[in-house]
Amino acid sequence: MAFDYSLDFDQIDFRKNPEKYRVGRGEQGVLMVEPYKGEILPHWRFKTPDIAKESSEKIYQMYLDYKKKDDFVGMDMARKFLQMGYTRARRYTNYKGGRKYDKDGDVKKRIIDKEKAKSAAIFEEKWKIVREDEEYLTLKKEHQKKYG
């Protein structure tokens, strides 16, 4: 089932109401689902490889903490932030300032920022670990079967 953008995200505590959470595709809802957004977002950074390493390790540790608590929604949100670390760093790798389009809507010329590429690779490594975690995959299927 697709991510449900019609929910009142300002009022829902998804830790207390995991049945309202939908996995969606990719990073859908990553900046909407509380209290996880508030817990993870302060640690999400990718400006340099050193910052990306610290950030991805912290978010991965949060993933493991959610996993210990059998908190699938927290696990999936950590996965989304790791994925977003990869995708955003890749965007900055290819386009100065992270903007793909100019003011006229035309695609800007691509560049290669090697530092941002390193940051992206750091996040990608942790994202792969999570998305291939057998327990995560089992819990994801169970959640989707139970709630949609």
C-alpha cells in the first residue's frame, strides 16, 4: 500500500500507533513520521565524508536500538534516513548546491564532487546492510500484511 499522505501527521505518534504507518516507496514520509523524525533528523548529515561516517554510524546504531525494541516503524525510518543520506549526497555529487535544475527549469550541467561521492558511498554501505537484514525484511512483510 502506498504511503498515506492524508493522515494528520501533526497529531499522530507512530510509536503508539504503528498500525497507521505505511512503508511506502523509498523515502516517502521520512520527514513526516514522528517521533522518529525528531529523533533521527538531528543526526543526519553528509557535508563531508567524516561527517557522513559519524552520521551514518549513529543512524545505524539507532536502527539497531529500534530493532532491539521490536520497533519496526523506527527501523524503517532509520532505513529511510540512511537511504536519503545516499540519495541526497549523490545529488550534491552531481550538481553544485544539490540543485539539478536552473531557474528556467533546465537540467544543469553535471559535475563530480568526489567528497560528496564518498559521503554517498558511506551512507550506501549502511543502507545496504539494513535493507538486506533478514529480520528487517521479515518484519516489513509482517507489517505490510497486517496493516497494508
